[in-house]
Amino acid sequence: MATIGNFITSAINAFCQPSILFTASCILFYLVFFRWREKFAEKKTLYWMEGSMGVFIFVSCLNPTFRSVVTKPDNIPIVGMLFLVVFFTWLAVHKMVINDRLIDQGLDVENKKEAKELVFTWPDLVFSEFICSIIAWCVLLIWSIVLKAPLEEPANPVETPNPSKAPWYFLGLQEMLVYYDPWLAGVVFPTLIVVGLILIPFIDINPKGNGYYTFKERKFAITSFLFGFLILWILLIIYGTFLRGPNWNFFGPYEVWDLHKLEVLKNVNLSEYLFRSTGLNGGKLPDNPFLREGLGMVLVIGYFVYGTILLQKKWMKNLYEKMGKPRFYILVGLLLSMGALPIKMVLRWLINLKYIVGIPEWFFNI
Amino acid sequence: MPTPKFPESENAITRRDFFNWVVVGWAGFAAAMGGALTAIGRLFFPNITFEPPQQFKAGFPAEYAVNKVDERFKKRYGVWIVRNERGIYCLSTVCTHLGCTPNWLEGEAKFKCPCHGSGFYSTGINFEGPAPRPLERYRIGRSEDGQIAIDKTVKYQFEKGQWNDPSSFLELA
């Protein structure tokens, strides 16, 4: 019995390694939206998903490490959020599937039928708003009474708590900072995220899906947005909350948070790979940053230029013709920047790549 | 269409009066803002600070064991003093990634930052995690009484080749 338990816990620990969990999540994302949409949208699936998640968390609480992480007052709302994310994703897909079926049959979508049956503000709307606000009040009251505010000792510049975690909604950013330089992950990317979200209604000129859920009529818009939200934001929050421990090392959900866990993370710049492994320039790094980082610069510029050409001429040709130049180039710029994050993460996991372009002299690292 | 006539009164404000008042109003506003900002700016220069001095004496070299990272001044001055076979140097405790304070892990012989996992050797060279450059070193020398003197106002950065500067390293014969 104990050995089976050990086997299962170590298997789950191994599965939660960033590279494996990330890959598995991407595959699952693809399967849910492109292969199993109909099955996923069934009510049964929702009950099954929420139920098994609940059972998983409940049973896992037998493990002391898991219990202490999950029941920490900071983390309880995040556990709640996981259930909500599953529910709302399911709800959207559920509605999409219903509407897509109606559209295929040439019928009106669900909302159009609903819109014909008017209801009164009073009492119908006000009453349900009232009930909702009472429930919200109750939840907040109980929450504030039962869970202690997670206050820590007074701030001290020479002592950083270990691990030091951002507020939960910023843990995605903190995870990004592990892979990118502060000026990129802390300044450029957050700006791009905010600006990009603001720009969505100006870039997306597809009138379909206005006021109703549909997948088939706006596949690209929904997949790219949900990839950014579910994988690059929610999944990174899960990493940061549950799987990052002391010294910002990676810990499986059942792994004891050992302060002295030894993780070999010797990261290497691309330039070091280039010169040391090929013996170019006698295996020594040139002092001139342009010579040293030339390959990295070419790769980064090439990614954006060649990526744009490829999308424009090949993969998103129709979209380019529909949207026009300015919209399309802004879209591609945002899209390629978003893609840069998973690319760098994978490179870090596979070959311990630190920076593609590393010029610390000028605070310029990519 | 007849042009509308405005009733004229004795004490109507003339255009000139109006602009005079506008100038007075804006001048007053600017003066008030300037005064308030000056008063706020003054807050950045307190009469007295309770920070430890930037220059301090760190005892005699004999108090430091060879190949050990000494943490006695970490809390008060934010420095580590490290002695190797050749001499002594003084490292800043500010991570070069985003400024958290790393911990010295004796068993693994590295500084490890709790915020994003940056790691540094005892020399201060970065080797893991996202830190883009090594920890900074401070000016180190001898005072007249033979103690180690550290000056935190002068920093030496490896990536700029400043660690070759003799005052970034206290050579012990």
C-alpha cells in the first residue's frame, strides 16, 4: 500500500515538472478545443472535472506538504479560482457547441431566441441582483472571519522572505521574470499585455460572435486569446502558487519544501554556446557586444521579420487580405511577442539557455 | 435674421479685466503648486537619517576565515565579506535581477535569491536563474589602524571590467 502511494505521488511530482506539465497542458488545450469540443461541452464532463478535481485536492491533503500549501490563507482563493476557471471555460464551450450546431442547421443562435422573450427589470432583474449581492456579502463575511489575513513580519530590506511571492494575480509575471530580463518581463511584456487587450476590439473586425458564443465562426480569435489566458496566465499562476518553493526552486505538489534542495540550473548564454562549443575565436568571447551577440540578434530580428512574412504570405493569408496592413501588422507583432514567452521557456528547460542576446553592459538582454 | 442684442450693464467685465483675472488666478495656482512641490521635495532631504554610514570599518583580516563567506555585516550594512586565498572582497547583497536579498547557502556554496531563483558563486559571478550580471563589489582597503575599510559609495561591476581595479580587492600578502 505504502509503495503504491509512493509510486503515485512521485509520478505526480514528476508529471508536474514544468516542461512536462506545460507540454501536457498545451496538448490538452488543443484536444479540448479542436478534437473533443462536443464531448467537453456535455454536462457530464463538467461534473466529472469539478468532482475529480475536488477529490484530488481532498485526498492529496493527506500529504502534509500539499495540505500546508493548499490551505495557506493566500492560496485558498486560488484553489477556488481553479474551480471557477474550469466552470467558465466549460460554460463558454458548452454555449459555443450549442450555437455552432444551430448555425450549421441554418437556425438562429440561442440568444436571439431568448432576446424575444423580454423580462421586467422589477422584479426579475433586481431580485436576482439582490440575491447575488447577499451571497457575495455572506462569502466575504465568512471568509474574513474564518481565514486570517496573511500578514508577515515588518518589511526589512536586507531580509527577503524565502520564497518571496508576488500577489497571486501577479505570479504569472513573476514566472515570466524567471525566463526574461526585468526590462522585458517587468516592463515591455506587461505593457504589451495591457495595450494588446485594449487593442482587441480595434484589431478584431469580425462581426460574427457579437453577443453570442461561437467557436466555428471565430476559431483564431478564441484560440489565441484563450491560449494566452489559460496557458500563459492561469497555468503560470498555478506554477507560482503551488509548485514554486524556497529559493524559487521547483517542487512537485507532494515534495517537501527543502530549503537545501539542490537543483542544477547552470544557465548558459547563446553566445557562450556558440563560441565555447565551436571553438570560434579560440573559444573566447569577443569583447565587442555586436560580434559576441550577433547570432542572437539575427535570430531575434529574424523571428519577427520572418515570422511576419510567413504569417502574411502563408498561414494567415486570408486574414491579411481581410484586415488590411496596419491591423494585420499590429496583430502579428502582438502574436509573435506572445509566442516569444513559451519559446524562451522551452529553450530554458531544454538547453538551459539564459539569454539569446546577452549584453549586461548595456542592460540589454533578451 | 436680426443679430441678438446683449443687455449692457454698468459693471460689465471687460475683456481686459477678464484676462487680468485669469493671469492672477493662474499665477496664484502655479505659486501654490510650486510651493507644495517644493515642500514635498524637501521631504527627500531629511534633517537626520538613521541609516548606517556608507563607510565603515570591518575589523581585521585575521578575523575572516579563508574561503568563507562572512555574513556578520549583512543585516546592518547589506554586504558580504568574502576571503579567498589571495585576499578579501566585499559583495553587495542586492540581487542584480530585481533587487531582492539572496541567501548564502553554505552546503551548496552559492548565493541563492528567493524571488526568481538567481544563483551566484561565492565570487559573485551569476550562474543560474535570470540574473543578468554578477553581484556588485564595493571599494575595500585598509584604514590607518590596519582594519578593513569599506566604502559603499564606490561600486565595481564585473561586466564593465571593474573588478580588475586594485581597490575592489584587498590583496593580502
